[in-house]
Amino acid sequence: MTTTATATATTGTTITGNATGNATGSIDPITFEVIRHRLLAITDEQGATLAAISGSTHVVEASDYNVGLYLPDGSVAAMGRTILSHASSMAAITRSVIEDCAEDPGIAPGDMFIVNDPWKGTVHAQDVGLIAPIFFEGELLAWTGAMCHMVDVGGMTPGSFCVDATDSYQEGLQMPPTKLVDGGRVRTDVWNLILAHTRMAPTVNLDLRALIGANNTAVRAMTALAEKYGAGTIRTVMGNLIELSERRLRNRLAKLPDARLHSRAFLDNDGGLGQARDNATYEIDLVLTKRGDTLHFDFSGSSPQAKGYINCAYSGMMAGIAAALLPTLAFDAPWNEGLFQPLEVHCPEGLICNAVRPAAVSGGALEAGWLVEMTAVECLSKLAACSDELLGEAQAVPAGGPDKFVLTGAGENGARQTYVIMDCLATGGAAYAHRDGAWTQGQHNIERQRISNVEAVEMDSPLLYLWRGLVADSGGAGRHRGGMSMGAVYTVHGGRDVTALNSAHGWEVPNSTGVFGGHPGAQNTRTVVHGSDVKARLASGEIPSVEELSGERPVMRGRQGLYRLGDDDVLATVPQAGGGWGDPLDRPAEAVQADLDFGAVTPDAAARIYGAVIGGDGRIDAAATAERRRGLRAGRRGWPAELPPPEVPGGPRARIHPMGDGMDLVEIAGRRWVACACEHVLAPAGEPWRRHAALLVTRDVHELGHATRLGEELELRRYACPSCGRLHATDVVRRGGGHLDDIRLLDGRAG
């Protein structure tokens, strides 16, 4: 469907455009490729400009920014490859600018519009976008935009993650589309208004200048490109790029089997207030239906919006979908608006992932919006795992969300500042069918993330590192295990009146779930020791471990909120890590030995989870390990099943396609069935196979890995083949709830 957006500039120029950026057309392939690569180079130049001017840790370390070029109607034509969740967000705020500002105050050359309202396209108020029109010879050629996470935009709490907020009015400045630059001149009144609402005015001042610089870079470059090739050619290339991406994704989808996929993620409590409501657990529930060349995302089974800050608006939900889709199924297509054309999204207003104003949403990017991404990654990966061609692109669930660490205090120079510590982003990646997850890969939605520099953190903030390194057992166990995350131990040094804020989900629930029998990765873990003897031990030349320290150890909560850190206090953190792929008992003994040698897995986990037998010399006894694993699989075969094995007709079987790499869809006598790799038929393809599998229900999350806490409302279920004992699923569910039907094939011959 083509729509037309029309606005009148203050100069009297008429701005017109349609949903494909004017008509697409034919163009010679050499010119197309030259201009296509130039558009991408322009976004790279924008990003480099933004990072060079800003200097904030969110930009230069977390890469929590993005840039892009947009058609006259706001459709994405080219985008940077930094944080993926901004892909849909930037297009949304561009459309909000067109809708809100075209008539009044008008859109003219040299203008720039600032937006950080979550109901106008941003994910939360800390993400501030600046949009600029690009005019050429009196007509609107395109838009450009830049966005970055700013360290503080006001609100109840330093850093603007307002964990105790009950509505958006408590969460700081939220600007609908507002003209910040008028005809090339900065509006000082608006600039001063923004800086008056932040605790970190010098840092935000540089961020604003960085956004302007990034847009100016794009305006100059796009003008030069239009002068060389003509505006019509540029529009044609941008439109054709969008058509190319849409066609490539639709062709890929058409080759995949039609299926309905289901994923559910749990979000444990909604802020400081959640503790007063029996630590409520919320759900992000996704049913993804693939038919033909379209994807239908249905989040209608998710929880109602919460009173606390964990919600996200519609823009946050779309950001999560984009961050999951682009690298999973569009890895070889230009990233632009065309990739969103095959999508249909259903989520009624008033749910936790489509909250209505004035819901609190300052945590949404890292809470509900993050779990939208996790559920979408799981469903899209399981869809890809139903194809031999795309099986290698499927993955377990990546790190399920960071434990935010915001520090406020006076440093050695006496000035009180807010510091956001980024170590929580150095998480292990998810496992794949063919390899382990990468160590400290970083968050799935940040393409070019860096890890914080220890020396820089110690120089800028009143912290001293006692240790930072890879955490054994943090990656989810499996035939291929998740990558290890990086933990850290800090103490206060050279500061006074220091307060910390920590807040995380994944505290009492595994969010980084494994797939096809893999176990979940580590949950967020945090330990505080007040009044320790750390300084005395350091003075004696000792660097102590946290376990060795004396002092008070308060019970920590996921949503800890603000608390004080004194000179003798110590904080230790371990973030979530990626989930595992496949049955841990299928991991080769030599791979487990390599894990032990490196320190990726502890001897306890090697025996408890991987079934390894370790001799007195510390080496795995391969023969004894194989024997023990046979016994463990035999024990699984004795687990009860809800239903007996189905009656399967005789005759030859034909493999249709995989369902992961441990199960297949097979056809027998004209009907289709789900079968284990051992050839045992689990269920008709049209029924949930888990009802016929051997089942073990437990609440001891430590049986599965690094974690030690599980919410009272939840339980763990392991499903194994009743014939060979292979583990096919490890699910986190509500106690007493139904079985998860994660892959339902939509085929008329499904038994």
C-alpha cells in the first residue's frame, strides 16, 4: 500500500513523498552498487562523527547509538550497524516529526528536530534522537537522523532508570518532536531547557553537539551525492534497496515450512514496588506464525502493563523485534524498511510490551523490550532450525538482560557526578548447533560493542577493581555450551557520599534459556559486603576474594534501587550468559576436558551436569564417563510421560526436514510425525510432542548450571526421548501450567 506524506516548509516549499520514497525504477547495476555503498559509507561517517564528539561511555563503549538515512516518508533506506534496537525507533520518530511538525512550526532546510518521547518513537526517554531533513534544489530528498543513549535526562533517580516510578511523569524530560535547530541556528531556549533537566549537563551538552555533527555530516554528503548523480537517481536507488531487502527476506521465508512457534519469557518483579506485591512475575508471551512469505508476531498473551518501570511502549516492542530479526533471518540483506514489510504485529494496548501513557517505561529497553527480543530470537531461531540450509543461523537464547549499575558520588576532584558502569554488557554469547557461544561476545542487539577499559573506569569514577575476568560455569550447558560472561569485583576508592543503583530481571528466573535440550545460562548475581576488611588486606599486600572478606552481607534483590557504598564496601557482580544447545551428555568428553583445562567449567559442573568422571589426576576417564552417561540416560527413560507412545503405521519413512539437530519431521504412510534422531516417533506432527516425552519436574535451578535462585511461582521441566534418553527440552514454566508447544508445524498431512 502506498501512502503519501505532504508538508509545507516555512519557505513555501512543498514536501512530497510516498511509502517507497518516490517511484522505484530500473538503474544500471554499477551505478546502483556505487550509490548503495556510498549510502552505507555515509552512515559510517555519521557514526564516527557522533562518537568522536560525544565521548560518553554509552557511545564509545556500549555503542548505544545509531544513525540512518530515510526516505521522505521516514522509511529506513540505510542504517548504521551499532545498536539494532534503534533501527525501527529512528524511522518511527522521523514519522512523528513529519506528522507533528509539517504544518507548525514547519520543516525547512537547516532544521533539526529532537525527540525522546517513548510514545513518539523512542524506546525510553534516555534515548534521544535528532532528525534533519535533507533538501536538494528546493525539494525534500531524504531525512537523516542520529540517536544515542544519554546518561541522565532527569527523573527520580540518577541515570534516569527510575526503578520506583509508577508513571512516566516521574521519569524525567520527555520531548515530543521539538525544533532544536531552526534554519541552521540552534535554539538556545530549547537547548538550555534540556540541560536544565539533567544531572550531567556537560556530558549531555557534548551528546547534543555530537547528534548535530552526525546529521551535518549526512546532509553534506547526501547533497554532494545528489549533485553528482541527480536526486531522481538517488531516490531510485534508495527505493530499489528497500525492494531488494523485502524480496530477499520473502524468498527466504517462502522456503521455510509453515509453522506456529511459541516462546515465553518471565520478568521477575517490576521495581522497588514489586517487593510489596509478593514479588510478582510477569510474562512476555510470543506466538509467531509463519505462513508463506509472512511472519505474524502475536504478543496478546503477555501480562497487562505493570505499575513499575519495566514496561515498554509500542516502539520498544518493535525495537525488540527488529533486533531479533535482522541478524537471524536478514543477515545477508541490506538492513532497511523492506525487512519490515513481511511482518504483521499484534499486541493490544495496555499490555506490558505495548503500554499506554502514562505507564512508567524508563527501564523498558532493558526489561520488557529486552524480553521481546529474547522471545523473538528463540522463535525465529527455532523456525530457522527447521531448515537444513538455515540450521547454522539458529541459536539458543542470548544473555537475557543486564544488571544495571549506576554510581553517583563525588570523585577526587570534589564534583558530584553520575557514572554508568558498562561491565554488565560483557556477556557470553548463545550456543549454536555447530559451535559454542563466544566468550564475552556482548549483547545480541549491539553489533559493535566494546568492553569497558579498567583503567578508564578507575580514572573516571570512585571505583577500584579487585578482579575482573571470565566466570566459570556461566555459559549454559549443552552439547555446545554458551559463552562465558565477565564478572567483576569493585571497592570504593577516592570518593565520598557514593550511592549505587542496581536493577535487574533474570534474578529469580533464567532468561537465557537453552534450546533443544540445552540448559539456561547464568542468571544475574550480585553480592555486597559492607564494612569489609578489604583495605587492611590490600595494605598487607593481599588481593582477597569476596568469599574471604569479613563484613556484613545484606540480602540483595533484583530491583535493589539506591543504596550507599562506603570506603570499605565491596560489590561483586556476574551478568547473565547465553544458553546452551543440545543435551549436555552429548558433549564429547575431550571437549569437557578442554573446558576444565581452560577453567570454563568447574569439576563440580563437569560431573553434575556433563556426567564426567574425573580421576585422581584431574583428567576425565573417558570409559567411565561413557558408562556413567549410559546410566544417566537410562534414568531419564524411567521418567514418567503424560501420554504413551503414539501408534505409528508400518512402512518406510522419509525425512522431510529437521526440527533442530536432535529431532526430525518424518513422513510415514502419508502422515507426518515428530521423531527423535534415534528414530523413535514422539508424536504426530499436529500434536505437542512433549506430552509423549519422558518428563522430570524440579525446582532446583542449580542442577542446571550456575544459578541458585528460582521464583516461587516457577518450576523447571526436562523432556527426554523415552527410547534413547536424549534430552530434547529444558523449559521454565509456571508451576502447574501446561506444556510449552514451541514448534507446531502447519501442514495438512500433520498426523
